[in-house]
Amino acid sequence: MELHDLPKPQDLMNIDLNKPPETGWMDTPTVFRNGTYSYPAAGKNLKILGLANPRQWSPADEDWKLPENWKEIILQGMKERLEKYRSFRLFMDICVRCGACADKCHFFIGSGDPKNMPVLRAELIRSVYRNDFTLLGKMLGRLGGGRELTIDVLKEWFYYFFQCTECRRCSVFCPYGIDTAEVTMIGRELLNLVGLNINWVIEPVANCYRTGNHLGIPPHGLVDMWQFMTDDIEDITGIKIDLPINKKGAEILFVTPSGDYFADPGTYTCMGYMMLFHELGLDYTWSTYASEGGNFGLFTSHEMIKRLNAKIYAEAKRLGVKWIIGGECGHMWRVIHQYMETMNGPADFLEEPVSPITGTKFENAKQSKMVHITEFTSDLIKNGKLKLDPSRNDKIIATYHDSCNTARAAGLLEEPRYVIRNIMNNFYEMPENTIREQTFCCGGGAGLGNDENIEMRMRGAFPRASALRHVVDKHAVNRLLCMCAIDRATLTALCHYWAPDVTVGGIHELLANALVMKGEKERTVDLRGEPLGDEEEDE
Amino acid sequence: MRDLILEKKKDIVKRWIELTIDTYPPEGGSFMKNQKNQFANPVGAAILNGAETLYKWIMSGDKDLSPDVVRRLDDVIRIRAVQQFSASDAVGFIFLLKRVIRETLLRDALKDKNDLQELFDIDSRIDSLALHAFNMYMKCREKLFEIRAMEIRNRTSRILERACMKYGAPHEW
């Protein structure tokens, strides 16, 4: 055969691989592919909350059933927010497009989609700001980076602002301190004005608004659930815990995410709190009203954050407690740490938190009067108030995922690690550019952790998973610890897909495993009901 | 021809990686090519390490995929299975290697029948790798659906279990 008889390489390679669009970003329309977007909010939930434009619709439809004057509503909404929030105007004006944030987003890293670069995500809204709110933009239009707000732009906003988990990793790298999560928050607020929101956010919000918790569980349902947990604790430890619920005059109110009441592995962490407080003989109470630490208002609008968060102080006042402990939740701590005082304060009816066990003053919580459980527990350990047997966790080889909000928004970096090091013997850190302030998001925060969005979640989860797999290979890690209820749900899916031998759990689950309680029977199983030791060795 | 292939290994692998990364939007692609830290750029790292290991297998006489080759191939496929690709685009990057080999070698190398035979051998090894990749792709997609089903089930399973316990109904399922 002669060379010239051979088919050309192109003919043999008759596969036309994905070619990126040739249009610029401003003109590339959004493709709503199954698995990469969240289902829209159900009309019934919008009605409960009095939110705009309740209806049935789908992002995959051509017609989104928007109000006729949607553009006017959005632009008016932008105007109001530019006047009301200095930060928003600043973030619109100040970006010099240096690119420091560009490659820091887990969705960009996992997808390669340029509109997931934080700078470009913000630019989606900034281009409209330039076009309609700046003189230069009005004069120069596209040349000045301005862009008219069209229906395609609005659809793009919906796709990409519900593709940001508000984890704030990008903001760590911004030399100007632009908080891109706040741009997303405003973007979502604006979308809400015309009825564009997702059900995974709005349904918990509607439930919370009616019953105090995301799942819409009435008070007697909660009491049942908690008592089932104390039954499990009795089986494991032989100790019957009498749980204080809605106890007036208790010293401390305890608030934690409701995700931990129903969904494994969060339930084990919840049992951990119960065991710790019982062992200390703490004068505290659970509440069936402030039964939710999480606040999906944060993913809806500023007004909604305030509306939902109000119950915590209201309940503290009603019960007459002195201060509040908050459980292992993520975004709850962003709300408490950065918005609570302004929105729901001043909490002048509460006292500056002092640990009744050690006498330690939590001066950092002077304003909010809320102490994070790992602050409380690490202080107990530091003062030698807990009897711990770390060897009970010897089967577990753990690494720790800094949950975005507790790490970046609340600065809780050392406390969880201090607790972890004291309750177990096998702990290994993931690479340093993937933990602490630089921690990678689970890919499912800010309301995106729903099943229909699974493909997008797995893209966003990959940077975290790649670091996790590194310690799995190196140290045979089999447990991913975290302190966030969303993490406990979404990291479980992450591990199923990317690192199947790893289970997920909270810190206080392992604390309770290690906690030697007064009057307990010999422990043979951990909180999950699994044998403590290696069975083969026992034989 | 084999000598030439060995000699040009670096160029071939480099070009294969380039073409694979070109299946991403240019901004994403340039990041994947330039960021060297594997944890900051896990997709780029998987493609880079994958291409080298897979190329080595194709040029080897090994019949089966070693665990290392399986892992590297799985790394790339697992990522592409959740990205904005169709099934053929997700696994099709493997066929890009044929194009690279032809572009790099054809003119210089094909001197006699043996060379042609060798080229066909390489082709069929690439095809076989692509079939492996397709199996992996399907497993990944099945896993995604399994996770979705699991999440929906877990949302209510605990409540059902508790309710059944409370009202004395059997709760094994």
C-alpha cells in the first residue's frame, strides 16, 4: 500500500469533540443541561413567604412566565440596593480585573467554565451596572464593558448565581477584599424580585418560617426524634438521658441545625451533644421553636435572613436564658458572626457568655452572646474537665474538612483541630492550599446540595475530593470530619463518587465515642452501632 | 517506527494533552495547562498524569490494564463524566491520540509493511483503551444516578424507620 492511499488523519478521526463556543462571553447563551441546575421554587412556598410571582415553571422552558415589567423591577431593585448597601456599589466599582480570584473557585477548577471565575460571575451583573448606572457605560455601551439587561442575561444570572455556593474562597485572594459571595447574594435577591428562585432554598425557608426548622417538623415530632436518640444512647452507654426541652430559666439555650435530627451521619453528632451536656450536668435546654441553626434566608435575601434568624433571640428571651451555644453548623455561623447583631440585636437581655464548668469568659462572643460548640468543648478539654479515651476511635483514620463558613467567616481554625487531636489518635491534614482559610467547598452549599444538581455538585466537589484522595492514598484515611450539617450531607455524596472508602461525620460524634461517662457500661460499639475494636483481634 | 515513537514520546504526549485540554473553553484550558500545583489544578493534573501512563500502556506489550493504568484512566473519565460533555466527547479524547500519532509520525515513519502493521496494532490498542474508558464512563453515570436515588431515600428513611418503631410496624426494608 502506498502512503497516498491511506485515509487522511481527519477522516480516521471522524469524531467532532466538544468545541467551545466561538462567541464572546457576553453573547454565549446559557445551556440548561440536566444535572447542572436546581429545580425552581414551588408556588406554594412563595405564597407562604409572600414572595413575588408564584407559578409553575422550569428553567429548561423557553418561557419563564415572568412579569411583563421584569426588567424595570430588576433595574429598580438594583438602584435601591446600590443606595442601600455601600458594599454592593463598592464591589461594582472597584474590581480591576486583576484575575487573582479567577482560578480559585471550585466550580471553575472542576468545570473549566469561564463564567465560574468569580470575576466573571460578578461581571455578569457588573456589565448591567455599567450599562445602566454609570455615565461611562451609558456613553460607551459595550466598549465600556456595559451590557443591556435582556432575557438571556437574566437566564444567565439564574444559572450562575445558583452555581455559586457563597463559600468565599475567592474573596480570600482578592487584593481589594471584594466579597464575591455578597455579589451573588445581591444577584439572588434581585432574581427573587421576579420570582426566580430554587426550591431547595425556598422550601426550607418556608418551613422555617412556619415551624422554626427546615423540615417543617412540629414540636411533638422533634421531641419524639430527640427521645429516639436518647434511647439509642441508652443502648450504647447504659445511661438514660433526661433531655431538657423548652426549659424556662435554664442558663444556656442550645441551637443546632435540624439536619442533624433526621439524617445520618448528622444524627450521631447530635447524640454527641446530648451525651456531652449530660456528662457535664449542664443547665441548658433544647428548644422546639429555635429548632434550627441553619438559615436559608442567607441564600434568599437580607430581609429573609433577618426574618428567620429572629427566632433565636426571641426564644432566648422567652426562656430567660443567659447565653446561647450553637452546634456544628456552617452558614449559621456566618449569619451569627456577621449579620446577627445588626439584624436582630442588640441582645442586651443576655449576659456575656461564661462557661459554668471552667469559668472561662468567651469575650469573642460578647456581642452575639453565642458560643460555638468547639470553642466550648476545646475550653473544657484544655481545662481537663473531660475524661477521654481516644483509643475508642482507633479504627478511624481521619482528616478534617474546614467547613467554609466556620473557617472563613468565623475564623474557627484551631478549636476544631484541638478537639480532634484530643479525641482520637489518627489524624492527618490535607494539603495546606486546600484547608483552613483556603479550604475547598463541598460543592453543595448555599442551597445547591439537591439531587437534581448532582453533576454540577460533583464538578464543584472535585478540588476537595482530589485533596481528600491524596490523604486516602498516603495515610489510608477513612473518615472525613467536618462541622457543618450541609457538609455532612453533601460530602457523603462526594465520597460515594470520588472516594468510596471514606465515611463522613461530625466532631462531636467522635468526642462522644471517646467520652468516658460516669456510670456507663463497658462500651462495645460506637455511636453508629459498629464494634469499637477490630473483631478479629478480639477473638 | 517504534524507535521513532519512543524518540518522539514527549512530543506526542504533550500534543495529546494539548488537544484534550482544548476540549475545554480556552480560559479554563489555559488555566489547566499553566497551573502546576496538583491540588490547585486537579483536572489538569489528572489529564497530565493520565496521558503519560496511558501512552506507556499503549506502547507496551501488556495485555491487561494494570491497577495503575485503571486508576489513571478512571481519574480522567470520572471527571469528564460530570462535566459539560456528551458521552462521546467524554471518552473521545482517547481517539485524539490517533490523530497525534499520525500527524507526528506518518510522513517519516511508514517505510514498509511492518510499519503499517505496527500502526494498526497501536490503533487497536487505542480502540481497546477507549472501550475500557466507555465502561468506566457508564459506571460513573450509574453511580451518579445511584447517589441521587440514595439521597432521595435517605431524606425520609430515618423518619419512616422511627415512625414504624413508634407505631409497631415492621421497619426492615
